[in-house]
Amino acid sequence: MTVGPSARTTAAAPPWQAGGAPPPPSTATTAQHTPALAASAPESAAAATTYRGRFAPSPTGPLHAGSLVAALASWLDARAWNGGRGGLWLVRIEDVDTPRCIAGADETILRQLATCGLVPDAPPLWQSSRGALYQQALDGLIARGDAYPCACSRKDIEEAHAAQGHARERHATLPYPGTCRQGLHGRPARSWRFNTTGFCQKPPVALAHAAQGAPFSIANGTVRWTDRRLGPQEQDVTSVVGDFVLRRADGLWAYQLAVVVDDAAQQITHVVRGEDLADNTPRQILLQRALGVATPRYLHTPLVRGANGEKLSKQNGAAPLDLREPLQALNDAARALGLPAWDHPHHNSLPSALEMWVNAWARTYNGPP
Ligand code: GLU
């Protein structure tokens, strides 16, 4: 396992940053955040900190045993950083998918975190207030030919696949067949897509694999990256996902664009989140390259499964955390992370149990590369 900040080279300012000059088509390796971008982040006073982590829950319900694992892991990683001297831990409420959000769930989540002793180092940020920033990012992508309007409905995509003789596997998301990449041909635009195929053919992107020390590489549409827990990963984004949505047909911002813009704006250096999101990482790395912003290090945590073997999630009815005994809930989360159980006689208070897990985390996840 490896840790540490991403390798960085300089690049022009992202276009969606106030006063930023348009960057070149893309840069071969990771880019450095600029002072103006730092100043746009609400917690810019702490910008000198070299570790900036975040927990980014969607307020679709209260935290459950599975989401506490990701919350605890990201908090522990921030606290354990630099031999226990610690970095900055932020919370971002990802409320862009408004139909799935539940009123008050954001406040419930923040209260649940606080009950567990997980308190962010700066005021939380709500994605619903950041549409202008996402629009600026999209405008920059459009200007450079990295995004295009799409007229296709889900049915159109299925029909295009059927016409090519592709069978659809159950529950599988079909890669976008590229129907609108060359233009709408008079059809009305519904959504905006990232031009994965076009972007991966741009010479600086094709060369990205040559960058020394880069925590990822891109070659022929395949993104390779090393997860701090899962090890080397790869995905051919052009064939597995295709040109993915940035702004949805209902006008809402897609998770991929919002998460990349905000991780960059908040200068996140380390992302720690659930393993179910690991296969989104290559898309996010491509978007980071297209926007000319840094790629954080990633660690994806084990998923907690219910009695039926399925991943615990709000969608399949996971029970909200019972926080009458926060130490017990944290103990279950720590066990899921492979950390030792809370040792009752020695660590019978929340702060002392958390401190014990910070030390255990450093031994388990922050070993030498
Ligand atoms: N908001 C996402 C979720 O709750 C997590 C996004 C992330 O950590 O990148 O599943």
C-alpha cells in the first residue's frame, strides 16, 4: 500500500475558477491547484495543510452501519496522517440528486457524526449551493470539445445496443454507444455527456502513462490507478462506461462532475470512501485530467453486507444507526475495517477508543509503500 500526496506538475488554472485562463486541452500528469482556487474554498485558512480528506454523504437518509464505516475510515485516515499529527477532515453534503434527498437527513447525519466524535474541521459544504461552479466547469469542457449535448433517452440507448446485436445483462448499465458524439442531427438536447472517447485520443492524455510517479496512467481509453487498499486497478472507460453524463436530462448535475469539481475546489488530497464507488474512480480521474486539477489518492473501504449478502444501503432498507451506544456502533465499523475491537478496560471513553483506532489505522493502512 502506498500513501502520500499525488505527484504534481503545474498547469493552467481550471476554467471554472474566477478569472482563470482557459487551460490547454489537457495535461499529461496531475495539476497543481492555484491560489485563486484555494481562495474560493470556504476553508481556505487551512489551505496550508497538506492532507485534506472528506466524508461526502448523500442525504438520502440517516447514516447506517455501512456508511459509518466510510465516515470512520476517512476520519481516521485524516487523524493518523503524518505520524498522528493529522490533517484536515471535511464533510460535504452531496445533495445534487434532489429527488433522492430526504428533508432533514443532512442535519441528522451531522448529528450522528458528532455523537460518534467525528466532527469536521471546517463548516460542512452543501453541493446544492454550488451549481454555478459546476456550470463553469461544464462550460470549460464544452469549449474544449470535451463535452457534448445528447438527445438520447435510456430507450434510445437500449435500441442502439440491440441494433448492434449486444445483449443486455441484468442490472448492467449499458455503455453509451456514442450516438450524439458527432451532433444532434436536429434532435433536441436532453443531457450533456463527457466525450470520453475523444478525450482519450488527445495526445497529452495518451502520453499520461509516461509520467514518472503519477498515481495513475491513461492509455488507449484504459485508466490504471492504485488504490491504497485494493492495490492496482484498471478500467477501460471507453468500452465499459463510454461517454458518461455530466448534466442529466432533468437538469440535475451528475455525481461525477459535482464530486470532481468539489474535490478540486476543496483541495482534497485523500479520498476514503466505500468500495462500491471504486469503479467510478477512473471516470473521475479522466474528468480531473480534462479540468486540469489534481488527482487525490484513493482508498476504498470494505462494504458491510446485510444478512441477505447484499451491500447495506438506504435503498435496501438498512436500519439507521442506533446511537444510544456510539462506542458499540464505532466498534462494529472498526471491525469491518480490520481494526482491533475496542478494549473495554483501557478505552472506555469515546476519545480514548478513537485514539486507539487512530494508532491501529496508521499501522494497518499507512505502512511503507
Ligand atoms: N455521496 C456519495 C454517497 O453517499 C459518496 C461520494 C464520494 O465519496 O465520492 O454514496
